[in-house]
Amino acid sequence: MHELSLAKDMTRIIGKVLGGCKPLDTVNITIGPLSGISPESLRFCFTEVAKMEGFGEPRLVITETEAKLICLDCDAEYQAKEFYQGCPLCGSFNRRILSGREFTVDSVEIMEGTD
Amino acid sequence: MCDDITKQTVNILTPVMNKNDRFAASNRELLNGKIIYTLNLISSPGAGKTTLLESMARFFGSKMAVIEGDVQTDRDAERIRKAGCQAWQIETGGSCHLDAEAVNHALGHMDLESDELALLCIENVGNLICPSSYDLGENLKVGLLSLPEGDDKILKYPSLFSRISVLVINKMDLLPHIDFDVNRVIDECRSLNPEVLVFTVSAKTGEGMEEFCDFLENQFSD
Ligand SMILES: Nc1nc2c(ncn2[C@@H]2O[C@H](COP(=O)(O)OP(=O)(O)O)[C@@H](O)[C@H]2O)c(=O)[nH]1
Ligand SMILES: [Mg+2]
Ligand SMILES: [Zn+2]
């Protein structure tokens, strides 16, 4: 469950930008399908960590991106939602990963007047 | 008024692995500066990481040092020292993975000044999922899979097996007793990672160890 340490990393990053902890309304993050992170267990861990560390009970909005891959057999560039999707043109799994491992905290939303 | 409450949006725009990656970069700079080639060894518990390292320690002797992250007891580090090389035990406190900061801390405790020292092996926590996301500052990520785990593991743990540069298949001495399709494992690993190099060994009997160690020696003598 490295999602627990990732959730703590998230609150550390948010706290640093905000200059401390305050109740949040929403937290927006992006997770790539090849990042090795389980969105469900991250959601579970983040809910607990946020509450424990004084960030309230924010809604966690997860944008799941598609990975970009390039087929090494036919040169096609394609997108995939998970590891098990091969080249749509030739079916090959011989490929290079261009993106899909990202995991970022994009923004937080705070109710005006709650700080 | 509820519908009208204004929300203030604050941009964060920060990769969550930033801090780890900064420590990883600093480890890499330190180790490359001392011309020490570093290996991050990942497998499930019991696949044979420590046994492999013991066997490598007998081959490399004082050219090699080990950071032991596998369990909290000092037992694995002790096994490595007995086999003849420097070993530092990280207290993981039950964590499911090593991070670059823990490795950075360990490096501060080790003697890295010997001219002989050319290879640093980091034994990660036994886990096929969590360690895969953490760059430790290594030159080579090595995945270890052993025969008793079954030949269907590669596609179940794509995050790890797509990121390794070398796959070591261990416990080959058990091949006559276990239904394990080595070619299936190699094919599936290549489907995640076309450039992966594969070694088949028995850390226990020493079978295949010379090829693996020769390969590593070539990496660090380049
Ligand atoms: N038959 C066989 N057993 C092995 C081999 N390598 C390791 N083992 C055994 O597997 C068990 C776990 O090994 P260990 O090195 O502690 O695994 P780790 O948890 O990955 O560090 C021990 O009982 C070892 O003796 C091998 O090549 N063949
Ligand atoms: Mg071990
Ligand atoms: Zn193709």
C-alpha cells in the first residue's frame, strides 16, 4: 500500500503551497494509467490522511489520462488506457512508452472565507 | 447562499514524486561521482534476493556493497557480511517500499571511499507493486522472479516488469519439479518492455551466476 505514503506526500505538497493546513473543498489530481497507482486505494488513503492532518474532507477529483505509446513494429503512435492494450494497427506489444506514468496534484479548491 | 459560495482555486501543479526524485538525483550524482554502479533489486518476499546477493558477494568480494532494505531484522545484512562484503541495514519501519531519501540516509553511513568499490546493490522490500514507482538513484532496476511463484506473474505486475532493465529468473534448479514456462515469462516481459535482458540462474547452486556477474562487471568497467 504505497498509496498511504503517496497520500501523505500529497498533503505535504498541498500544505507547503498553502503555507499550512486548512479545510479543503476539492483536490484535483491527475494519474496516468501506467503509474502503478491504484486510484481506489489512493482515494481511501487520502480521505483518511486529509482528515487526520487537518485538511477536512475534500472531494478528490481524479483525472485519469491515457498513455501515449509508439509501436516499434509499425511506428504508429497510439493511446492506451492500460498496459494490456497493444498497437491498434498491427497488434504488436513491441512498443516504447512516451507518457502515462504521471501523478500530479493539479489544484485545490477552498471555500472563500474559511481560512 | 449555499449555491453561491465562491470557491478559490489554488494551483499546485506538482508531481507527487518530486521529493523522491530530487533525492534520487542526488544519490545518482553522489554514486556516479564515486564511479559506483548501482542496482535496485526488486522481487516478492522469498524469491531469493538475499541469496542472490550472497552469491554475488562471493563473486565480487570487496568490489561490492549492499544496502539491505528487506526486513527490519539485521539478519539479511548479517548474511551478506558473512559472504564477504559491506552491508548497511535500513530500518524500514514496516514500509512497503524503499524511497530515495532512505537510501540517501543509508549512503551517509557507508564507507564509499574504497577505490575497489564498484558495485552497490540495494535489496528492496519484498513486494512486486510498491517499490516499482520509486526511483532510488540506481543505474539498473533488476526484477527477480522465482519458479515457485508461477509463470503467470509478469502480466499481473506490469508496473514493475515494464520498468526493469534486467529480469533474473531464479531457482532454476527447481525446473524439473515445477511446471514453469520460462519462454512464456520472457515473452510476456518483452511485451511490456522490448529491451529487457533476461538471465536464468539458481542463486543456490550457482547455475547461471557467472553470466549474470560477468554482465554486471561489464556494465561497471565501461
Ligand atoms: N531451490 C532454491 N531455493 C532458493 C534459491 N534462491 C533462494 N532460495 C531459497 O528461497 C528462500 C528465500 O530466499 P531469500 O534469499 O531469503 O529471499 P528474499 O526474501 O527475496 O531475500 C530461502 O529458503 C532460500 O534458501 C534457488 O536458487 N533455488
Ligand atoms: Mg531478503
Ligand atoms: Zn503497430
